[in-house]
Amino acid sequence: MAEQPAIGVVGATGAVGTVTLQLLRDRGFENVRVFASARSAGKVVNGWTVEEATPEALSAGDVDVFLFSVGTGASRELVPHAVSGGAVAIDKSSAFRLDPNYPLVVPEVNGERATGSIIANPNCCTIPLTCVLKPLHDAAGLARVRVSTYQSVSGAGAQRMEQLRAEPVDEHDLRMDWTWDGDETDEESKIRAETQKILELPELPISATTVRVPVLVGHAESVWVEFDDSLSAAQAETILREAPSVQLLDVPTPGDAARTHDVLVGRIRPDRASNGIVLFLACDNLVKGAALNAIQIAELLLSAVTTQ
């Protein structure tokens, strides 16, 4: 890779892509190329002109790291072209997450796995969940996890955000707008399988219920955790206070989490139905839950290259 690495953002005009561009600028990246569909080509986003994301453009060999924020089908089609040009691709879709040939990375949790030409960026609920579970597992061993999510509409894209803005308040409702696979949504099975892969605990029992709520940005999660060894709520609070990218609040909310880089955690208390603990977390799903996590993976890769 060059001394001044070239970063390509594919899907630059979407909800995650626009946040990615702002974060790259904030973090001092200047050599940035932005790509999107043909209908967006020529637009200027955050000062950068959008190029069409064609196989030829992505495989040209003039970009070091691509950050993909497109749908699963588009990633499966386009990522191989980016890699064929010699770039590393960090992909936000579900295309590669559960493929055993590719790492699924949260830098604070398993950053050492960030190797290879394709690296998967996890689900926007899995990222904050594993940031919280990893230090607790290191302390007492995870026995089982139950989680209920309260996910904002931005997780469904920019168009869904506009629909919520235009929707009368009295029509707001909870939704479960994912694909169903038997008695689970695919989002629920993703959270379980991705968490098991990231934590390298393939047999960890995890049960998830996912719900979409009428909030623009920010996902929240209620988490019930049981341990192999004894761990009190006070001990868990002490551990999480020192955990990377975790910030303790009394009552975290999506509003508190919006535009922040940390996972907000609070309401840490004993679980009255088990010997475990209960906690509540909130995270900006467009920032740490998506764009920032991918950029942090890129920074890990670039740092490793410069220190060689």
C-alpha cells in the first residue's frame, strides 16, 4: 500500500455511506474516492465527486482499501472485482459475515482477526453487543445470553428514514420488518450466529428478539447474561467502566448515543429470574454500529502496514 493510502467508499450516497465520508474527513483521510450507482454518478457528496461503481473502476488497482456499504447482492457482485485489483475490501453487508473463509471483526473484540483481502463488518446490533459481552466473558465466562433489540429505522436505510419523517405521529408503531425464517427473523439468527463467530463461542446459547421502533437513529438493546462463574452487577459495572469504546450512563437512550463513537451501557443490575445480570445499551447504528467500525478495521490494517 502507498504511504498515503487511497480509500474507496462504495455506496457513498446511502445512510451509512454519508456517515462514512464525514468520519473519514474528521479522522484526517484525504485520499478518498467515492462510488455509487449510475444514477448518483457526478453528484458531489461531502466535497467528493461520485463515480459509478463499475467492475472496471473497482478493479483498476488504484485504491488500497474499499469500504462497502451496499446490499448483499451488490457486495457479492462487486467485492471480488475490488479484490482482483489488489485492494482489501471491508464489507458491511451479510454477504461474507458467516463464511468461515473470511474474518468478522470488531476491533475492540477480535482485532487480531483483521487479515486477508475480504473482511466482514458485523451487524449493527452485534457490534455493540460484542463490545459489552467480550470483557464480561473474559472475567466470568458466558453461559447464555438473551437480547431484545429496539432498532431505529435508519437501520433500514435512508428511504425508510424519510418515510418516518413523513408519517403522522399517530401512525407510529413497532414493526418486525425483516425476512422470516421459521419462527425467527433473519435479523435474530444473524445476531446469534455473528456473536458466536466473533467471540469464538460456537456453542454459546443466544436468544434474540428484534423490533423496529419509530426512532430515526440509534439502536438500543436489553441484554440478559448468565455466567459460568459468579459475577455481580457491581463487578460487571467495574469491568465495563474500563472496557474500550464503552461508556457508562444511568439510562442510555438512542438520543444519547446519536453521533457518538461509544457503546452506552447502563441499568446494570441483578437478574431476578436467574443468577446473572441485566443491562441496557444504546449505540449509534450508523456510526459505531456501521461506518466507524469499518474505518477502525481499515486503520488497523493500515497501521500494521506502516509498522512493518
